[in-house]
Amino acid sequence: MRPEAAITLDELTELANDSAEAYVQAADYASGDLRDMFRLLAGQRRHMAEALADQVRLLGHPARERDTPSGAAHRLMARLKSSFVGDRPRALIEECERADTTLAHRLITVDERLLPPQAVTLIRAFLAEAVAALGQLAAARVRLRGR
């Protein structure tokens, strides 16, 4: 049976992968500074997912590399929205905000007592990254209003 620590880290890895994919897809539809920001944040989320998967392996378990059903559904909706919504940049930002809000919420609610100290340190740093990204997305949304 898989220990709770590995299950928790697997879940966080999946959410980080969902977020990375949301950013990659947003970058595909965006241009200019917005595209560059999405690409940068996609790279951060990929790094986050890899580091979390490494923590699972350190526990002696294979890391799970699968997508969450809600992540796939949200990305499908994001593609549809970006195709039909008049304000495409805003829709892209909203999808990325949704993905990172979900990730940040789960990072906040992790029971740190179940995890090894190095995983706790990573999770705290990744929470700060997710919150900073949400700030960047909010700033981008404000800039869009000014156009």
C-alpha cells in the first residue's frame, strides 16, 4: 500500500503538471509579454512537478506521471473559451489563475506532519511561487483593462 506521504506528493505533482499544461496552452494562444510570462510560469510548474516527483522517489516509490481528470476537463474548456471568447487574453489568464489557485490551495492544506522535512521545505517554497504567479496574473489582468 502506498504511504500517505507518497499519495500527497503524487497529488501535488499532478496539480503542478495541470498548471504547467494550462500555462503551455495559454502561451500557444497568447502573444508578446503575456506569452513570455506564460512560458516562464510553465517552466516553473514543470520544475515544481519534477521536484515533487523526485520526493516520491526518495520515499522509495515510483512517481506517478498522470493527468487529473479535472485538469484535462479545464484545459478542454480553456481551449474552447479561447476559441470563442472575444477577450482571449482575459480567458487565458483566468484559466491559469484557476490552475494555480487549485495548486496553491492544496499546497496550503498539506498536512506537513506526514512529509519528510525536505519535502516540507519544497512545498513552502512552491507555495510562495504559486502565490507570486497569481500576483503576476492579477497584474496582467489589470494591464489588459488599461488597453
